[in-house]
Amino acid sequence: MGFFVTIKFIHLLPTTNKRMRQILIIGAGRSASSLIQYLLNKSNEENLHLTIGDLSLELAQRKTNNHPNATAIALDINNEAQRQAEIQKADIVISMLPAHMHIEVAKDCVTFQKNMVTASYISDAMQSLDAEVKAKGLIFMNEIGLDPGIDHMSAMKVIDDIKAKGGKMILFESFCGGLVAPESDTNLWNYKFTWAPRNVVLAGQGGASKFIQEGKYKYIPYHKLFRRTEFLEVEGYGKFEGYANRDSLKYRSVYGLDDVLTLYRGTIRRVGFSKAWNMFVQLGMTDDTYVMEDSENMSYRDFINSFLPYSPTDSVEIKTRLQLGIEQDDIMWDKLLELDLFNPNKKVGLKNATPAQILERILNDSWSLQPEDKDMIVMYHKFGYELKGERKQIDSKMVCIGDDQTYTAMAKTVGLPVAMATLQILNGNIKTPGVQLPIRPEVYNPILKELETFGVIFKETEMPYVGYNPDRLLGN
């Protein structure tokens, strides 16, 4: 079952003479849709005025929906005087910029003593501001989107509940994926880009994936990553698979799981995706470390042929099948054909492009969401624990389906927690100062409860402890 939520604007004039509280939102991209909509719907009862700043004034104006409590401005984040002037006017600042651009905003928020909210991972530069942020009694809430964000909150709620009962955590596995909704699943890969195609192409690169299993450190090198998948079942939606994130141990201490025997975080895809994606990895088409010669004039067929041995007789198709060890009647072959990879007439059209950039261009042809398509978020946590000498397990699952191409499941699950946290901070319900992520009850309890009203609902099931199962992981 999916969760369909449509939020309508109600345009009413404020009924009080209280000063409007000023929220500055920097960045009006796709993830800002549900965030802005939520705050505008709350703006009259909460006395809010939104200033929405983006490099594109037109984009910012579209997001206001002509609401009387919103002002759109063209904002160049690199214009220091303009940036600081807008931050000084605000009561709280939301940065929806790319992660590497938050830091200048954050420094200004410290200078002008403004609270700040982002959905991004806490960078080293952001963390370095913690002492000063605490000294000034400010709250810099980060990692309050989907993943990171909802994953932290939903996991910590269960972990804290288990510990409160006297239980000892022995296993934690967490998976999340942005997918296409079942009704929009129309290709052999069972996948379309719902977010940041470049991140999909580069997933898993930069070092071996590491995790802990039954007290042993495990490492999966990139060239093996997509053949080590775990199967997951979600009632009503069928089977999925998960492959390991690059660093599953990042939050071990943060979550209070230093002694846990198994700790694994992964990305969710439909069964069969990883095996097919592995073809690109083995050919070298996901490499982003070098530029291909004359890439602009290269055809799709030229591109794949670049990675194959020379043969005076064999076609590109035959060489591809020989290289990958697949037959003509293999579904893997059909998946490659579906992408039009062997078309000699389609040009890459990218100057000085890396293999990964070219692959992204090719995949965009087939995997872009169509206007009528809907996306889907799936999150799945497994908690293993020991209580009074007995081992138990809780599985927690969440599925959210988007409304349309503006209010996608991704935009809702990223934007709504950001908006809710902003309001909780403004209203004084979140009090702990510092650079932080949402792992305390004062943050996760109210936000998880409110998210349920928007269809972001975790279904928790208690079951006998499964623990480590060699058959669950392919290639183990």
C-alpha cells in the first residue's frame, strides 16, 4: 500500500498583529517544494513570512505560489553583502544549497546569531563551528532530510526504546532507496532517476565498503560491491535487494552502538538491478577519473566499443557479450539493448567527458521520470537485541509514494522534516544548542509523529531473532 498526500494552499490574511517571524530559505530546487508548501500552510497560524532566495528568480517565484506570506528574491550566494543582508533580517535560516556551499551561510549565521537548518551531512568545516555555535546558544540542525534524516530519527526512536527496556543491541541494519513507484515502473531495469543521477552513477566509489558482521570487520571492494546484495521483502511491494553503503560504521558511536555485533547500512534497489549495474562497473563505464578523447563527437556505440578489445571480424554486440559472459537470450542483454547503447547515430555531445559523465548522459535518455511518473521511497531497518537472556528482532519498514513531479516522495521526505524542525526550533521546542543531527527525543518524537500525518509511517514488526545468515548475502 502507498501513501498519497496532497497538501492544498489556504490563503488567509493573518488574524493577529504579532510580528511576522522571518524564515530565509536559500535554494528553491526540487527538494524545496514540500518544505515551502508546508511552511506557507502554517504561515498564518504561526505568523511566518518566507523569503525564498535562489539564483533563479523565476524558480523562487514559482515556489511561492503567489502566497501573501512569501517573497521571492534573486540571491547569489557568492554576493557576500547581499547574503549577509538577507541573513541579518531572518529569525532562522534554511539552506537547501549543495552541501559544499553551506559553510559560508553557516559562518554568517554564527556572526549574526541566527539558528540554521540543513538536510546535508555534517562536514568537517561545519563541525568546526560547534564550540562557537554552543557558546552563542545557537542550534545548527543538520542531516534532517531523508537519508540522512528520517533514517536517524526512526532508528534512534527504536534503539532508545529497546535500551529503555533494558535491552542490549546486537544487530542494526538500515536500508534506504529512492525508486520508481510500481505504477510507473516501465523498464527492464525497474529503475528511473528520482534524484541526482550523478550520485547513482558514482555510488560505491572512493574506497571499499566497510561494515561489521558478527563482530568481524568486513570490506567489499568496489569491483565486487554489486554482487554482494541482501534480499529484502516489503509486504505489498514485493522483493528488493540492498548493497552496502561505503561506510556503515560512521554512526556507530553516534547511535550508541559501539558494542553491536552487526552494523550494516545499504542502498535499496529492485532485485536484479545490481547484477545488471555490475556490467557497467566491469567494463569501466562508471570511472570518473579520466577524460575520453573527442567525447563530444563519440556515438553511443563508439563509447561502449572503447572498452572492448579490437576485433577485425566481431561486431560490437558480439564483443560485449563475450566480454561480459552473457548470452543473447539473457535478460542482461535485453537490459543493455533497452538503453540504445549500440546506436551509431546518437552522439554523446559532451566535451572532455569522463566515462561516468557519458554513462549518465546515456542513462538519462531512458531513466528520466516522465511527467505522469511517480517516485517511491523505501526504508527498512532491522534491530536485533537481547533482553532477559532472550534474543529478539524488530523490523521497521516505511514506503512513501509521491503525488506528482513537483511533490515527489523524495521532496516530501527530504523537505518536510527540514520544515518541521525549523518550526520546532522557532517555537522553542528544540532547545539543545550546537552543530547536531536529529538523534535526541526532543527532535525525533514530534517530527516522526507529525510525519505520520503526511503518510510517512513506519510499520514495526516483532519477530524471532534471525541475526547473521550466510545465505542472505550473495557471494558471502
